[in-house]
Amino acid sequence: MTADSLSAFRAPKFTPELVADQLRDGYWLEAPDLNNDNKPDLFGYGLRLGEVYWYQNDEKWTRRLVADKIKMPVGADYADVSGNGHPDIILCYDLYGPIGTIQDANTQGGKIDWLENPGSPDKDESRWKRHYVGRATGMHRLRAGYFTQTERLEIIGLPIVAKEDVHAVLPVVLFTQPDDVHTAEEWPMTVIDDCHFRMIHGAEKKQGLIPGSDRESLLLASDEGVTWMFYDENKKEWIRKLIGTGEVTQFEQTGFRGSGDLNVGRMGEDAMGYVAAVEPFHGNTVAVYTKAGDGRPEDVEWNRVLLDVYGDPNENGEGPGHQIVTADFDGDGEDEFLVALRGPWPWQGVMYYKAIDLKNGVWAKWRVSDESVARIATADFNGDGRLDFATIAYSVQNYYVAKDAKLMVYRNETDAQ
């Protein structure tokens, strides 16, 4: 969209719906169709209780406990690991030691499990069966997909801290699906990078970015900034493209630099039209990266435009920003992006950004939610053809505990084009 087309501009409209309130803790949220009824559901959890719930997309968002007694579950993804046609939950856990902060990585933890979906909410199975995948110290994020080939599911594990130091170099590891996922004691693991990343906080997988390939690639937010990482099938090696170094002016004050979370946005035919980021770790700044010229994304230089600063860093050097989500909410073929802000007020809720003039860094912005947000999940929850979004509050001991923590769905009622 350019300035000349402002007459066709449509403001976003979302109607909130309460799924659950008075959450005892909150952190992660995803929106797969867990019972294959063609209606996206939700699963979510916090870090403290170790309880994973799924919320069925029915008239009352029926809640079911699928796993408990998991020591500090952190990042998650989902995929059909078992092969029964139902998405399973994959999560990492046991990240920290007794102190419970990033300064206290558990050198025996950082484990990954997949939780086997029984296939029906009516089955008399109070808990989903847990299967072990593997571990690496400091495991904080994971992404499941097909990154180097398309025959076996792969899980990329991304630690946030090393055993030596919070800001030490981290190994990025890849687990490959074994022949029998039900009986395997552990998945084969390879280290795909061990010398380029520190403090990886954000990781997103995207399909369609690698020219001529349907395989997925990674966008990473770390101390180094914003990095696109993909496997080159011809060279048989992983390629890293540093898109930008992120926020670097706060380092002396906060000890953090680079990027905290990110996502890539499509603009028409350009699958990698821009990259939006919240910076640095648990940062207070929102920036957008756009290509400085024509050419392939891995070859061109990228420009950074600072859009907003949400408050000052707190006593721990942290701001309210936690996640970036990109999607085409208004159906015009161009992705908008959402920023999750945990709080405190007024730096709380979801901010919605729409490109007015991408080349010149002009964006429109609205607040579309007032609740504390740790994570956002997108899906068409009511089947009307428009993307909705859901949020879970950020309520994590030793970091930030939201007041009146809630799980919410926001129905998209933006006027059709």
C-alpha cells in the first residue's frame, strides 16, 4: 500500500472473547486443530505449574489437562509426530536451576518431549503419553518441520543460555525423526551451528523463502540481531544471512543487545517483503527491516527503521516486548504485524501495524488489545475466512506477573475489501 491508496485504507476491528481468566501462570500459546474437526483449537501453559492444557473450539472453549508435572515447560511447536493424522505437542522444559532465571541454566536439563495426541477428546485418557526426544543445556525454543529434506520430521533446538555464561556462544542442534518414534529412546542429534549465536530468544520457521524449495527456513533473534538461516541443498550446508544487528544503543545500560523476537512479512508476490522485530531481549523497541535494493534476500543489504519505543527498560534491563506475529488480517495480499506487550500499562496489549509506504518506512498503528500478552497465536477460529488471533498473558515468576492474567480470542471483524 502506498500513500496514493489511502482512500482504500481499512482500519482493523477485533472483538474480544474470554477463553479463561484468573490464570495462575501464563506464557506459551499455539492454535492447531487438535481433534481434526476443521476448527482450530488452542493449547497453552505457563512456566511454574508444569500443566499443559488444550482448549477445544466449541461453544464454551472446553479445557482439558493433557500433561502435568513438567518441570518449567518453555517453548513449543506442534506436528503429526505419531503419523495418526493428529497434531502432537512438542515442547522443551527443565531449562533453569533453583534460582529460576537465565543466570541459572540447568546443565542436566534443556530437554525436549513430544506429547502424543490420542486423537479424540472423548477418549478416556486423562494425560497424553510423553516421549523423549533429546536435550541441550539452555533449551528455550524449538521449531519442528522439514529443513534439510522432506522425508523425516526434524526438530531444531535453540538454547538461550550456555552453561558457561548467559552471553556465551550457543549450539543450534537438529533432531531427526527416528524409524519408530514410539520406541526410540532418543532422536539422533547433530549440531548445525556452534559458533555464531548468543542468547537466542526468538525463532520462527517459514516456508516459501528458499528459492525453488518447499523446505522451511529459520528467522532467529539473538545477541547478533536478526538472522535468516536455511539449508542450501546444492552446497549441503547451512547458510546464514545477517539482516541487521538490532538494538545496540542500550547495551551499556541494560547489558542486552541485538533482537528479542521477529517475523517475516509477505508483501504481494514478495514472500520476504520485510522483517519486523522487537529489540533487544525482552526489549522496548520495534523496528522493521526492508531490502535496500533488488535481488535475492540473501544477497541484498537491508535497512532498519525504528518505529516505536515502548517505555524505558526496568531495573532488570528489560522492556515489555515479547513477540512479533505477521499475517494478512485484512485480506489485501500484504502482511500486517502484531506486537505482544506484556506490560505494565500503558505498555501492555497488542499493537497492530500496517504498511502505508514500506519503502519510506511509513506505518499506521492501532492498539487492538489491552490485556497483558506473552504470546499470540493466529487462526480462523470461526471459519469466516478472516484470520483471528488469540493471546495468553505473561505471568512468570522472577520476570513479570500480569494482573488478572487471561487467555483471550479476538475475532476479526475488519471490513471486507
